[in-house]
Amino acid sequence: MTDLCSTFNKRPNMTDRIKFIWDFHGPNAKPTAAHHVKHLGEFIAAKDYKNFLLGTETISPMHHIAFMVVEKDMVDNLRALLKPHRGQYYEEE
């Protein structure tokens, strides 16, 4: 299940988007992922970025992820700053 903190505005011809993923494992994985999303939101607000998607997902009871979806043209800069564990192309459901 996805917990969305903010959503992309619907626009025609959106560029490719990448989902940055941070993995958290163990009994405290769920609150740790939620806390990480809080800091990602603060980062976005401080930089005054728009059109970002943030959230958490449960992979298993002991594996949760925090994620941030960004437009492809911002990937190189943000990857260096935020150091996600991994990434993948994002397709809207």
C-alpha cells in the first residue's frame, strides 16, 4: 500500500520519471521509512521544488521503503545530494 504525501500535477506530455528508493529492514523499518519521508519533504520545501511524489511502501513486515519520484532531468543532481539506495522508472498506476 502506498502512502502519498504529495502528488504530481496532471500535465500533458510529462517527461520520464524516476523513483528513488531507500530500503529499511528490521522491526523499526516502518517508522524509519516514514521518518525518512518527513526529511525528504523538508528538503523539497527548503529547495522550493514542485511536482514531487513522496511516500512509503510495505514490501514485507520487516522491509519498508521510502520513495521519491522525480523528473528524469533532475536525477543526476538529486542522486548526488540524496544518495538513494536504488532507483527505477516510475509508471503511474
